[in-house]
Amino acid sequence: MSASNEAKRAAGEAGAALVEDGMRVGLGTGSTTAHALRALGERLRRGELKRVAGVPTSPAAERLARAEGIPLATLDEAGGLDLALDGADEVSPALNLIKGRGAAHAREKVVAAEAERFAVLADPSKEVERLGQQVPVPVEVMPMAAAGPATRFLKEAGATAVELRPGVAKDGPVVTELEPLERFWRAEEKHQSYFDKNPNDAYCQMHAQPKIEKVREKFREKVTQS
């Protein structure tokens, strides 16, 4: 296993270690969170956990959870969540995030908002000095607003480039879980303060959720010990 994958695995296992008996857990989407779901499934099979219910944020998370034997529930059935586990595309020193490249924006935000604790699982490669260093910000937009209102808003917010995200191995753009389109936007460093001034902006995803649980010390410890 590569060093990068090992770090992701360690982060996922640290997240799964936060789950306790009887918890209702939000199950995020992405390669790092997938390690958490596998580790959670292993804990259930070993009998370490009982009465756990997971609420997935995407069809991919649901399929993996079922394959790992994790009992699933809807948000209505769960009646609130004790913990949500999810990854991030970038993490700043202030624990602001870029999320959404997995195209599960809306469901991830709803699940995270319902959780008492939100644990971000990210390996050291996701740490940046400022958001937007490595990846552009994914923005979920309705198709009817993609060319006009959304683009105008993003440019007013400081975007230096706005583009429709193309799908991989398919014609056309990326379509998110709820079927809006996805656009990317990039901003110069002088515009980065926008993220700090507008932490709850619906267009900018989850940059500053107050329930973020910092777990990178735990997975760094695991990497050191492995």
C-alpha cells in the first residue's frame, strides 16, 4: 500500500474508532471515508459494537455500507445523528474546508448538519495554507442557473475562473446526486478572505462547521506506529 493510501487508511480507522455502541452515524462519501466504513464494518463483525445505525450520504456510501454489514437507516428513522464521518478536499490551518468534489454536496451537508459531532477525515496531503491551493471549489448549481446567476455570483465573490466540470469518460458535465450540475471556481489569494467572512454561504459548501472534530493527530499517531 502506498504512503498516501496508508495515511488515508489510518485516518479512516481513527474515524471509525470514534463510533460507540448505539450511535447513529452519518456515513460520508470518498476514498478516505471508505476506509472508515470498512473499519466500522470490521468492528461490527468482531462484536465490538452493537445497535449502530448508519445514514449514507450517497449511493456509493450506501453500497459499501451494505457490503460491510453496517445497518442503515434514513434520517427520519434515525431521528438525529450522534456523529458524522466525512472527508475533505482541502483543510486550512483554521479547519476551514473545501468539500464536494465527490458530487454529493447536498446530502453531505444535510447529514453533517444533523450530527452532534462532525469528524473530518483527511490525510496530510489535504492540508493547505489557504483554500484553493490544490483544487478549485466545487459548486453545486441548478442547470437553469449555471450560465447566468451562479456564474455572476461567483465572479462577484472573487472567482477568477468559472468552468463547468466535465464528466470523466462521458459526454457532458458532472451531475451531482440531486441532479444539479457542478461548476468549479478559482480565486486569487486576495479573495480568500471571502471564505472566512461567509462560512455559511450556501454556494461555498461547508467551510467552517462549528462541529468539526479534529482527528488528524490520531491518524498521524497511527501512521507513526504502523
